[in-house]
Amino acid sequence: MIRATLPALPLCCAMLSSACAPAVPPEIRLLPLRLPDALLVCADAPELPATQELSQGQVAELLLAYDAAYADCAGRLAAVRRLNHADGSEQ
């Protein structure tokens, strides 16, 4: 029985692993970038009130709701642009 010495052991393992390796290298496929659904849908714009006469507080609430919807949509659009820029494609 021949005993492998410690320095020869890594060489022996390398030879065995290369001998058992598959003949064909594994195939690497690139998948297309798919945007998350959360980025594709913006918040709904607030409903307009049924009445023409609004108090100053109601107008302020409506403007804040529009601003929040705009900020939500702008944030999602910015995220999509960052993903496209990182991907290297432009739309």
C-alpha cells in the first residue's frame, strides 16, 4: 500500500476532480431583466370631490394627496430608470 504524502494530496485530488468532470462545460444562459410588478403600477390619483365648493382644508388635503401620488409614481419611474441604466439599455 502506497501512502500519499501531504504535499502530494492536493495534486491527487486535482487530478481526480478533473478526471471526473463533465466533458461539456455547463451552459450559462442570461435571462432578460424583468421589472418587479410593484414598479410597474403607480398609486391612483385621488378622486375629485363631487362638489365645486371646497374648504381650504379640503383643498389642502386634495393637493397633498396629488403630491403623494406624484411622488410615488416619480419614485417608481426613477427606480425603473436606475435598473435600465444598470442593465446598460436605454428606452
